[in-house]
Amino acid sequence: MRYLLPVSATESIPPPTPGADPRPAPGRVPGQDPRVQWGLSLAVVVVGALTIRPMGLGGQGLAVAVLFVLNSAALLARGVPEHRVPPRVALAWLTSGIVAAAALLGASDSGTGYLFAYFVAGHIGYRLETGRALTLAVTCSLLCAGVLYFHLGPGDPELPWVLGLTTGVPVVVGILNRTQRQAVRSALSAAESAERAARAEARTAVLTERGRIARDVHDVLAHSLAGINMQLELADALLDTGDLEKVREATTKAHGLVKESLKQAQWTVHALREDALPLLESLTAMVESSGHRDALTVTGTVREVPAQVTQNLLRIAQEALTNAARHAPGGKAEVELTFTAASITLRIRNRPATRAVTPGAGSGMGLIGMRERVALLGGSVSAGPVTEGPDQGGWQVETVIPG
């Protein structure tokens, strides 16, 4: 008699279906299709119904039929999701399954009843933790072998008792599949955690970039537009007085502020570029374009610095020089760039105004923007009036960047 043995005693991993959604359903491991498991279980049941004999409504046939139904129920229960079956219930169900399988071996005269024992043993390894699974698998082997060896019941005389000993072997396959499932779930969990971390990092980077752009927009627009608006409002008010000379003076100042804004926009474009700008050359050009020739003093050994440091130092210098031109018109400005082994210091000092200062309220964001820029670099910034020396009464901004 030929013995039909299962190709796999537990869950199978079929090839991916073309066109299927690659994302796993919640609670499922990719590659495990429940339909394959149901198909295998139904195949065992159908083969058993066609081969296991006797089956009937009385005597031995009734006993075999009842045991067949119990084995079929125990086998088909493999398809119930794990989270719906408590561990104790699973243990009781699988224990009952191997007892029913051993009883079916003893009660039937022929057929493939042993397949129930093989598949249930395989699922024991998949569903239970290793210690309990091995204990239950050994019990399955001993029960089936004992039934066949001692001929407990009519049984199939052609089935060797050694076959009963092998019924617990598929537990190893089940344990291996369970280990693989746990490894895949751990990998998926780690991948999801990494994806969440990447999203959070990307969001942080976006927010940081938004803050930087907001500072740049303020630096290039806020001061200049406020000054232009003030001059235009002044010109509009002077029109009612008929003093065309003062109107012309206000519009001339507005034109000057527009030119200054264009220069600032050019520096903003440079600062927003990803290309590394040479700090010394860029700072020299900026100071000269603001009308302060030979105002830059460099101390220490000049070295290349990261693009982020260059961009932020240039923006701080631009903000300080713009404030000096607005609040201390005509006053001389001095820019000092100092390189040391541990830091880079940028100091911008302007003397008191020599011309009348046009009153106007600033946005209050200039110093805040400076502090935000320096904080990103781990440095410090201080701003305040000069209280002593030849520049007393002026204003000084000092930035120290480590590295």
C-alpha cells in the first residue's frame, strides 16, 4: 500500500500573485496566503472522505465517521487567525486533535487517516511555543505508534507502527516556519520604526528650512519695505502742503531704499544657494557695496569654513550693516573677522549717526533671526550699545561660532 505524505505539514509560502497589492494586510506576514492553508486542509479532508473506511451510521462505521468529523474540525481550525484563539484554547484544541488522530488510526480499516496526525503535528510547532510543541509532538508519535503496535482497535494491518512514530516529525517544520514568521515580523517592525523616524527627520528638516527661508525673507524685505513705505507715506502727506522739494527728497530716499533692497536681494540669492561661498571674499564685497571701504579687518589664519557657517555669518553681517545704515546714517562702520583655533568671531561696530535719523519702527525680527541662525551653529551672539572708547554711543553686534 502506498502512503500519501504531505509536502508541507504547516503553512506554505506561495509565490507572489501578479498585480497583487505588495503591502501586507494588518496582522499578516508577507508571503503567507491563508487560502493555500485552507486548500491543503480541505484536500486532506476530501482525500480522507474518499479513502477512510468503513464509514456508516452504525457500529464501527459510525465511530469512524465521528472521529473523521472531529479530525476534520481540528484540521480546518488551523485557518483561524492566531489572535482569535487564546493559548490555552489552542493547547486544548491541538491536544484533542492528536488524540482524535490516534483514535482514527485505530478505528479505521484503511485510508489516509494518518495525514490528520501529520498536519496537526506540523501546526503544533507553528502555533505553540517550542517546549510545549515538542512535548505534544512526542505525545502524538507515542500515541499513534502505540495504537498501531498494540493493535488497539481494528486498525489497518498494513500500517507499520514505525509510521506512527513519524507523525510527530512535522513539528520541526512548524517550528522553523514559526521562527521565520517571527523574524519577518521583527524585520517589518524595525522597518516601520525606521520609516517613522525618517518621516520625523524629514519633517524636522522641512521645518528647519522653512525657518531659514523665513529669516532670509525678513532680512531682505522687512527693513527695506518698511523704509520705502515710510518714505512714500511721507511723500503722500507732503503733497497736501505743496512742498514739492520735500516730496522729491522723500521719493529720492525711497528710490535709494529700492536700490539697497536690490543689493540685499542679490546677497539673499547667494545665501540661499547650495554652493559654498568664500567667506572672506563675499564679506569683503558685501562691506564695500554697503559704502564702507577698507572697513574689514581680518585677524588670524584664514581657513575654509562649512557652507552653512558662511551663509549664516553673511546674513548676520548683512542684517547688522543694514541696521547701521538705517539707525546711524553717516556713521563709520567697522567689521572685524577673527579666526582662532577654536572659533570664528564676527564683530560689526558702527559709530553714532552724523546725519538725521528718520524715525520708524522696525519689525523686531532682526535680532531674533540672528539668534536663531547662531543657535543652529551652536554659537552665541550679543548686540548692544558701545559704552566706552572712540565709538561710544554707537552699536555693536558680535557673533562667535565654534569650530
